[in-house]
Amino acid sequence: MIIQLKTNADEQIIAGLIARLEATPATVIRIKNHLAIPEVKTTELSAAEAGVVAEVIEKTPAAVLGSRLFQPEDTIIKLPHSVIGGKGNFTMMAGPCSVESEEHVRKMAKVAKAGGATLLRGGAYKPRTSPYSFQGLGEDGLKYLREAADENGMDVITEVMDETHVDLIAKYTDVFQIGARNMQNFSLLKAVGKTNVPVALKRGLAGTVDDLLNASEYIAAGGNHQIMLLERGIRTFDNKYTRNTFDLAAVPVLQKLSHYPVLVDPSHAVGEWDLVTPMAHAGVASGASGMIVEIHDDPEHAFSDGPQALKPDTYLKMTEQVYAIRQLMDSWE
Amino acid sequence: MIIQLKTNADEQIIAGLIARLEATPATVIRIKNHLAIPEVKTTELSAAEAGVVAEVIEKTPAAVLGSRLFQPEDTIIKLPHSVIGGKGNFTMMAGPCSVESEEHVRKMAKVAKAGGATLLRGGAYKPRTSPYSFQGLGEDGLKYLREAADENGMDVITEVMDETHVDLIAKYTDVFQIGARNMQNFSLLKAVGKTNVPVALKRGLAGTVDDLLNASEYIAAGGNHQIMLLERGIRTFDNKYTRNTFDLAAVPVLQKLSHYPVLVDPSHAVGEWDLVTPMAHAGVASGASGMIVEIHDDPEHAFSDGPQALKPDTYLKMTEQVYAIRQLMDSWE
Amino acid sequence: MIIQLKTNADEQIIAGLIARLEATPATVIRIKNHLAIPEVKTTELSAAEAGVVAEVIEKTPAAVLGSRLFQPEDTIIKLPHSVIGGKGNFTMMAGPCSVESEEHVRKMAKVAKAGGATLLRGGAYKPRTSPYSFQGLGEDGLKYLREAADENGMDVITEVMDETHVDLIAKYTDVFQIGARNMQNFSLLKAVGKTNVPVALKRGLAGTVDDLLNASEYIAAGGNHQIMLLERGIRTFDNKYTRNTFDLAAVPVLQKLSHYPVLVDPSHAVGEWDLVTPMAHAGVASGASGMIVEIHDDPEHAFSDGPQALKPDTYLKMTEQVYAIRQLMDSWE
Amino acid sequence: MIIQLKTNADEQIIAGLIARLEATPATVIRIKNHLAIPEVKTTELSAAEAGVVAEVIEKTPAAVLGSRLFQPEDTIIKLPHSVIGGKGNFTMMAGPCSVESEEHVRKMAKVAKAGGATLLRGGAYKPRTSPYSFQGLGEDGLKYLREAADENGMDVITEVMDETHVDLIAKYTDVFQIGARNMQNFSLLKAVGKTNVPVALKRGLAGTVDDLLNASEYIAAGGNHQIMLLERGIRTFDNKYTRNTFDLAAVPVLQKLSHYPVLVDPSHAVGEWDLVTPMAHAGVASGASGMIVEIHDDPEHAFSDGPQALKPDTYLKMTEQVYAIRQLMDSWE
């Protein structure tokens, strides 16, 4: 239920109304002239209360704090070297799937930067389907990643897999990435919600648009509003030629519902390097605010996800084309 | 199994090999220097046979006649007013979901043409989920559609729902459309395969890429090689904000596997008009050879699928942008 | 919209109301004291009309004629040797996937009968994914099937793939089977709806419960109310160990919504013979009115779907167990 | 890759082979006479090594430690009041979705026990889609649950949502439940893998059979082999009448691949109380080793998941029927 308050209404009556609703019990979120009470659908108003209420809307959106209803303007996230979200900004993030060594991540950082990326990606803690797969270099990986980014004047994005690592990873990263398999790891969402580090939240393999928005609300409810949403492919019946199904329509859908920047990850969406470029084209054309891609100079020997990594040359050509499409689209507005 | 024949091999021995395999029994398809035997995985070759064989490949692709393996060059379909497929060609198809009246389809044809469409779409026989929904105007609809197209120098694409209508519809249309629900209506596929009318085959709601290719092979096996493939969204778990999930990665996948033109239908893929433009952008950027979209001047009173129809102004703006993206992409090659 | 009429209301006013609604235009279906108008959600009633109306319900169920709302009692289909549907009746249908030869189908009929089947299944026209797969023996197959059934005092169920075959197949069969890929072949549904041959309608790979009910309504709207619904597995993301996902909850769901008998097809649902028995157990326990299974004495050389066929011994043991579960469940009621 | 060793082979050579493979680097798991090396597909053997090797199998199963290949006999988990897994054992687990109060859980425990449940379920930490939904009573809830179980001579199963709670919850529970949304929360899996508390691992909404087995392997690799697998419905395109799609074929599939007990959760699978009983029947008939169901005396006012809770009378009738089916099935073996 959303209660739209009249302008200049008596604040004492409003406070009373909030207190009464909270005692139901229920969560009441006030955003300027709106009260959102997500778990409640209807209430009987006293005469005094009715006097301060302009309208009662039965349905609350999946994410209250993330909703365009209450914040029509785009959330813009500013990092030392990047601006994410907002009209005209397009952010490239690139790097290896895993941090493999100090030397390798430095090499990849240079390539990423040359392709216009302002954030360097790389996993130090890896969520792998099998316990016998490479699990990441841990804190050493974080150090190498940070150094490589600093050397190239880039920001860092890296995955945090559980709440016990939040403080450690916060020391090294500019953006927390929450992976698809952890989209509904609510303890982790709450933990990053208590930090002031921006969070890139990936859509889960079975995550509906509403699930993703609800997950983002766990972060926002903790006080951290620097959130970006990542479409990275969902799991469907067709997975012979692509690892997942890239749901690009989710980009305009999420942009309509939420003010958070929406980015795309064509690498994980398709899982095959030769499909990444056309899907990067489609991704920027769908209106996304940015993109995260995996690169590797020797994909066959990558520690993880080699088949989907772009070689440097392909990456450089792809990014140039992506920016050209973005520039063309800017000319329309 | 694919048997690659040596060049200048003895044709008599080849004929014997084919006869022997066909007697297994099995279907043997000869394409230049290849024999494809889809249902067979291995065979023992006599010494003479071995002498004409360069290589035996165990796996046959889903569509033999449609495969790039045997025809690397693009299939190009030429209609009086349109060229579909091939490098640099982008074909726009537009029109109302249903032919509603003589006057209305003429009005819509003008709009379609103004937006650069060279094919006019419109359903005269409608596959509707409920038997109580509008089922189409039948032959009258076909006449109105043909006239409207002719008046504007356009080709016609319209749906054929069953084999008994094939001859009738062939009198009025330039392209048969096979709808998603009929992708595996094998009797219908065989029937259009015996005509020389080009066929636009839509991917089914649960159709894998291989299913679509196999379905196209039913048409090709009948002798009709003028086939185009349409991605129009698949059915997945997320259907609250979009009717289907637009699987744009299928465009480069199909292009890699098959030589047929691959087109997209953003209207049915998303089902909401305000998502059609960003998905049209993404569709052309994915590399599709063309697009089919639904337009209506009064969507709220459309006889079918109103919510996904573009109003004329939106359509005209969208097509201009789509051509601009296509033009930009042409400059890269 | 459903209009519930008062009992003993003035029939002239009712006729006027129907005429007025039909002129909208709209389809009006009268079932005893109900008017169902599927495409309409609301209407303004005149004073006279209001006098005959007890209640107006905004929502019409997916299948009007198939709905429990208007016919609470079960539809029971009576064949010479079988009774399908209704409390306490459990019908076994068995036979080979394809009719392979006169001799083979006779052999399989004996086995089917020995396991308590009263209907013999067998395909003479086969819907195959690839055009190069075995397509069935055609009319010869129908003859062999009919003879084998007659010899054993059984009824016949066989697939009809398109409307041009309806009359031919009606000569040989007691039940038309509509396959999953044709669930929304509306021309075919209309064609069998005009016959008086019972129809077993299989759920499509992407068919929702409402889609299935709507498809059944195409048959019923033609006048043929002898319909049974078959759950045979849907297509989902997990298809490594099973061909489809057997959605057994659809059984009680369909039974709640519709009065048609609901049967299950564990063979196609799982696609692996060693999973058929546990799924047959689960199927009968879910409350289904019957079951259709594929049997073969030499699955490795079956013309189609060998991997899912039960050998005679396994089939005989399975059916005995299925009847025991059914008998136990009967004792509860 | 699996290397089957010869019996009585030279242990020194085997040790050398293991050391060489581990240095690749790779994980080598020795189970009796087998070496499983999950990440490796082939290796060249020295003459000495070849002397100790009986066979090399290229493919490693998803879960090495959980595979029937290396442990044909069933894992049986023994708790003070329950035996889970193994021929002839069927375990009922029941209780409220959330622990709501000390009094309520005691009341529900009595009902659960009366229906033959030997484990009491109840959530104290709740994974809710929205941050504004009831999140559980925390440690108080655990205390009430433990007391209620003890009073009735029952074991406790309750959900652990993150690794920081593992030690706390271990004090109160007999079985850790890992929820569907945490199936691939690898940090949590590793954490419970280091305890000696049995774990009930629920299949994720998008979890394939192999994903579930791989997830279980994270637990087993930590040394905890007391694992049970729970099928609780997967996410598919059809979710109008059921919350999820109950994939009962996964029961025999998992039993074939793994030696862990496989249980079913009909409550979450369907999400509607009146479908729970037929699905409980189907579940036991599929061969599951047990079942977990949600009960509530006043579902409309339940703190969570009310619509799927069985009222006491329905629960008691259902369990009686479930045991009768199980007993019938026991008589076959």
C-alpha cells in the first residue's frame, strides 16, 4: 500500500499515522510525500488521518526505495575514474574472469584500459559449480587487482561471496559484485547494504525482474543506495549453443521501474566468445548504461570461463563499435 | 553421418555407395561433394568405397540443406519489391496484427511504406489461444491485404495456418508466414515445402535452435529453399513485464549454423509497445537481416494484440533509428 | 464475463439479452442458467435485463464448456471396451510408439492386453523432429493397428496430425490423439471438434494449464465434448537425465478446473525406460484417470522412441503395481 | 577422469601417480580402488603407472563422493529419533513454515508428531523475497523449536542462511536445512561441510540435477557425508496455479546417481494447500525416502507461506495415506 500525503499536511498527524501503522506491525517507509507499507494492502483511516492523505494506492512496487515512483531521476554512481548511470554515460568494465597472477592481471588491465574500460574486473573469490574447480587466489588476488587498476587509473569491481569477506574486500574494491548465484543470499545483501561501497547486483539464473528488484531493496534498506543492476542471462530450455538466454528486454523494463543504472554482461549471457560482440552491440542498443566483459590473452589456458573471453584484438574492435552505437544513440536525444 | 567425397571420384562407385546406404534404409542427401545421412552415425566402407571417401564425420547438423557446411554463402530471397538476406540488406516488414477492414489495412500500408517497409504484414487467418477470440476475415482479408500492398508497391507476408489453405493463400501472398504455434506442424511444413512461395518460419515458444532448423528442413526437403527464420521470443519463467523472452543471441547462432536469412519480431517478443523500440534497436544491432513489426493507429481498439502495436509516429521514428544503426554497422565491414 | 441467470426467469428477456450481447459482437455461450461471454468483461444491464440476472462475474475461465463451474460432474467417455473418467475408473493404454508391422503390433497388442490395457496405442503418422526420421506406415499402419486391437478386444487410440487425415483416421480409431506439437494447431482442433470421435489432447511442450484448457475448448466449441487431457511433460531448463519435466501437479489442477478426464503419459515425460515405472506409480498416485505407456519387445531396434519403451516383463510388473496403488486409493473414498 | 586401479597394485606407484597428477595442478580423490580427478579428462601414463591402472574413464560424475559409482550402498543418516535413507525407511518431517511463538510451535509439534513426523521443522531465520517481510524470530525461535521437539521426542530441522550462524544453529538443530536460494551459496556449503551435523540440501529454483549434486559435493568435500537431497519444485513457465513445478522424476534420477537419501517437499513445490495431498501421494509413490511438509492451525494468519500449509486434520489424513502407499510399495520388494 502506498499512501500519498497532501502537501503541507500536519506533520503531527502524519507521525501518528506512521506510528499506528508500524504498531500493526508493519514496515513504513517514508519518501518525501509518500508512505510505502509493502506488506499491507489496505487500512481504515480516521477522520484526522484522512485529512492528510491525498490518495491510497493498493499495490506497492517490488522495490520501494529503488522505484521510479518515488525517485524519478536516475541514480548516478561516481567513482574516482568512472560515472555510472545517468543520461549519456556509458561505462565499460573489463578484465579477466579470475585474477590469475600479478603479471597477468596487469597485462589484462592495460588491454581493458586501451578499450576504454574505466573499471577493472577480476575474481579473487570464485563461485564455481564444482568444489574441485579453481576457487580463486583470495586476498593475494585482491592485491594484484588493486595494483593493476591503480597503475592504469582504473576503478576495481570484484565479487564478494559471503558476508565474512565484506570488510576485507572493501579494502581493495570500488564496487562489490554480487554474483547471480548469490542474488538471493539475503545475509550477504544485508551485509553490503551496511557499507558505503557501491554494489553491482547480478540477476539470478531464475531471478524474475521483481526478484532482482526485491533483492536490490535488501541493500537499499540497509542504507546503501549506490546500486547497479546487471542482466547476465537467465536459465531457459535452450542452452546448447549459448550458456544462458540473454534477456535484453529486461534492460528497458528495469529502467522503467527503477532509477538504478542497468548494465549488461554479454560474456556470461552467451558463454561463447564469438557471440559476445553481436550481443555487446545489442546490449548497448538496448539502452544499457554500461557493460562488463571478460578478456583474456590466452583463453584456452584461462583458469576459468575461457570459452567466453575475448582476445585483446576482438575486445578493442568490439568496444570501438559499442561506443559508436552509443554515440549514434546520443545524437537522437 | 556426413561422407565427404574426394574430388573427381568415380561416380559409379559413389552411386553404388548411395544405393547401399539407401537400402539400409536411410535417407541420403547429396550436396555437391558431400553425402549427408542424418539417421546414421557410422558405416563400414568397402575398399572401393573407401577409395572415393575423403572423410567421414559422425555428426550431421540439425538441418542438412540449411547448413553452412554445405552452402557457405547466404541464401538471398528476391521478391518484386524486396531483397531478403545477404550482406548489407535489411528488410522491414510492418502492418497490423489482423487485417481489420479494407480501409484500415490501406491506411496502415501507407504508414508501413512511409517507414521504409517493403513487405506488408496482416493476418487474415488468426491463430488465437481462445476459440472465442477474433479468428480473422479469411479470404476477404487476403484480398484487402493484397490490394493495399499493390497500391503501395509492397510485397505481402501473411500467415498460413493449415495445409488446406496453402493454395488459396498462395494466390495472394509473396511470403507464407508459419506462426510459432505451428513451427512443428509437420504437415503444414511439408505442404509449403512443395510450393515455390518463400516461407518465413517463426521459432516456437518452446523451440530450440535445433528444433527450428529441423523444422526448416521439412520445408527444404520438399524442394522449397526460400526460407527465412524468425526469432520472436521464447517462453520462460519471466513473463510479468514481457510476453516472452527475446532471445537475440539466437540471431548470430542461427547465422553461424545456417545460410537462411534471420529476422526478428520485437513486437511478439515483448508484447508491450513501449519496449518495442529498444528491442528493435537491439535486434538490428544483433545483426538480423530484417524485422517484422506490428503497427496500429488505434491500438486500444485493435482486433488483436493491441498492446504491442506501435502507433504511426513511434513506428516512423523507430525505423529511422534502426536504419541508422544498420548504416553505422555497414560502415564497419 | 459470466452472467448467472435467475431460476425461472423470463426466457424472452433472456433471449433479448443474448441477442444484444451477440450484436456487440461477442460469443455468448448458454449453459443451463449461465451465460458465458468470454471476450467481454462488463456490460450495462437494462432494468428488464437486471430482473433476470442473479449475478455477474467478471472473469471467464479458460475453457467455458470444459469448466467445472458449469458442469460439476465428471465427463465419462464410453468406448466399446473402455470407460474413461469418473470416480473409480482407471484406464490403461499401451502399445508401441510406431506401428512397425502387422506382426509386431499384434504381438504388442497381446502384451498390452495382458497388462490390463483396454486401448491399444500405435502411431501410423508420426510427428518427427527431423524430416529424415521414420514418418510412419500411413493407412497400412492404421489397418494393422485396428486388426490387432480387434483381435484382443481392445479400443484404438492413434495420432491425427492434420485435418486432411481426420476422416481417414476416424475409420480406424476409437480415440484421436492430438500430439504435444499440435496442441495449438487450431485448424486440426476445429476439425476433430466436428467429429463424434473422442479426443485425447496432449499438453504442449510450452503449454500452460490455461493454454491446454483453451485448446480443449476449440474441440468442445465444435460440438465434440468427449475430450480427455494428457499431461506428458513440459520443456524446462533441466533435460539432461529426462527428456521433459513431468508436471504431475497439473493433474489435480486440471481436475479442479475441468470435468474432463485427466491422464498421464510417463513414457514421453521422462524418455528413459527405467524412470517410467516410478513415474507411473507417481502418476496414478496423483489421481490421474488413466495412463498411456509405450512398450516394445526390442527397444534397441524400435523405429522410434526406443529408449523410453518398457519391455513386456517390466510393463506387466508396472501395471500390476499401478492397479494396486489405485485400489488402495479407492479404499479411502 | 576416473582411474580404476588394479587390485593389489603397488601402493608406491599409486602414490607417485597421485602426486604427479596433483602437481598438474589437479584435485585427486581416492575412494578405495578409484582415483577421481574431476577437472582432468586425460593423462599419459608411464609404463609403471600403466601397470597399476585397470581402466581410465574420461567422464567424472558431478559429485564424486556422492556417486553410486564409488559407494553403491545407500547413505543412512541416524538421528536420536529418526533414520533417514535406506531401504524401507520413510521419514516424515513437519511443522510450521516459521516459528511464530513458543506456544504455537509446541502446538504444531504435537500435531506433527501425531501424524508420524519424527522431525519438527520451523524457520527461525527466514529467507524472504522482500526485506519488509517477516524475517524470523532468530535465536528465540531456535529455542522454542528445540523445546517443542524435545517435549515430543522429535528431532529438529531448521534453516541456516549464512555461515556466521552455523555454530549458533548447530547448538539447537539435528539437521541443517539449506534453502533453495542458497543451493549455490558455496561459502555456506563449505561451512556446514566442516561440521558433523547432517544437512538437508534443497534444490535451487534453477538448479539442474548436476548442480544439486555438485552443491552436495561442496559439503562432502569438507568431510561431512551426512547429506540428504530435497526436491522442492523448480521454476518454469507455468506458475499460475502452482508456485513451482514439482519435478518428481528427479527422485529416481538422483537415487540412480547418488547414494544420499532423496526427500520431497510438496508444500513448496505447489504452494497451494489443496494440491499438497495429491502431490504427497505422488511423492511417496515416486520412491522418495521421506517428506517435509508445512502445517498450520490457522493458515490465514500464518507469518509466512500460509496458502500452502495443511491444517491439522488434512495433515493427519494425508500422512496416514502416505504411509499406506509406502507400506504397499514395501510389499513389492
